[in-house]
Amino acid sequence: MTITMYGITTCDTIKKARVWLESHDVPYRFHDYRAEGIEAERLNGWVGKVGWEKLLNKGSTTFRELPQKDKEALDEKTAKALMLAKPTMIKRPVLEVGDRILVGFKAEVYEGAVR
């Protein structure tokens, strides 16, 4: 089973998730949004599986800095465009485990998904 973690290296939640995976000897590949970006096809697939509302990180600094009118006019199309333009607006981490998508980090969820 292939596991890929998506996020940014400076995120504290990413650090916790990486420590958990490594301490449980779970091999994974890390994809850094800042260095590698995110493809529209992949983002569309995630949105189809978990919904844009779950993926869009409204607590991120990048999102909070948006003009109020942009925040109020959110729909799927707008949210996807924002996440593609600024992937730091995607909640972290996103973990692809085979064909499953996990958003965020909870040890008990990871335990059930990777074992």
C-alpha cells in the first residue's frame, strides 16, 4: 500500500503526523505543497471524496488574509481555485492511503488506516 502525506514542512500538525508514522515504522512519501504545488486533478479527486468544506483550512493565515468579500462568496469552484493558487489553504495533513483520503491528524484514525 502506498502512503503519501501532503502538507508543508513547517506545520506543527505535519510534524506530529510524521513523528507518528515514523515511530510506527510506516513508510510514506512526503509531498511539500510549497515546493511541489498540487495538481488540479488530484485536488478534484480529494474534493470528490471528502468535500471542499473539509479540505479548505479557514483557520490558515493565508485564508484569514483574504478580503472579506472573497470569504463570503465561497462555493466549490471558488474554494478549489483558492486551494490551487495557494495550497497552504488546504488543511494539513492530507494522507493518501491507497485510495482513501484522511484529512487532519488523529493517532487513532491513522492507526486504523495504516495497519
